[in-house]
Amino acid sequence: MGFQMYIQNLDGTLAEGDENCFVFAWTALPRTLDVMNNFGMLTELPVPCAPALSAYGLAVEGFQRGVQPDQATANRIAEYRAAYQAALDGAETQPTGIPTYKLANNDGFLVTVAEISAALTTYEAHPNVAIAEMPVGDPTWRHWMAFVRRAQTRGGFRTY
């Protein structure tokens, strides 16, 4: 168990292959977030709110097994899902890094190419970056950075 990150293709589908998945143990992610923060790769933003079911005239009871919605309800469900997905996919127009909440939650947030690019620009400008990925000790950081760079060339990555 832990946090799983999956590279997303430009069309929004998840990329296939083991190289397109990165799994953090529960104990490894906090250490990695600390390192990313030390390199200035993270930004602190509020977690976006998911839309309320009631705003779409929906209730949890309508999602129980065996419940078949009428067409009007099915349309409201589709609108709710689109709004929920938009909350997960949201990003700043000029990101300065990766929002910490996107990595610290396993809700399916999209870490965009622009956020990755901003984080990598800050990281690669750091004076100690040359030794950060040396093949000594715990390989998590260098494997994580390889994953992040690969995601930058695709459509970003999602956190689960």
C-alpha cells in the first residue's frame, strides 16, 4: 500500500507499462516531499473543493446498487462528473511548482506538464542538484526524478 502515480498520455488516458507507474510506500512519500520542498519544487495552494452532489440535484441514495436513473438524472450525473473531473484537473495558469496537495492526496489529481516544468526548472537551477541523483544509498529520489521527467514529456501524471 502507498501512493501510486501514473503517467497520463496527452489524450487523458493512463500510459501503459511499468515505467509509467511510480509507487511510494507510506513512509517514503513524506521524505520525498521534504526533499522536493527543500529544492523549491512544491507550492502551497488550497485543496480545491469537490462539487456538492446537492448542487446538481443529486444525493448519495441515488447511487445505490440497483438504482436506475431517469434521463434527466443521468444528465445531471454527467454534469456532476465533469465538474468533479475539472476540480481534479485544475491548475494555475502560471504555475511555480507542483502543489503539495496533489502529491499528498490519492484522489486522482492531475499534476500537469506546466507544473512539472516549473518544478524541474527550479530543481535544475539549484546549486547542489549534481549530487542529488548520484547512485548511492536509497535510489528512490533518482527513480522518482526519472519518472517526473518522463511525465513531463507526456501529459503529466495522476496521483492515486
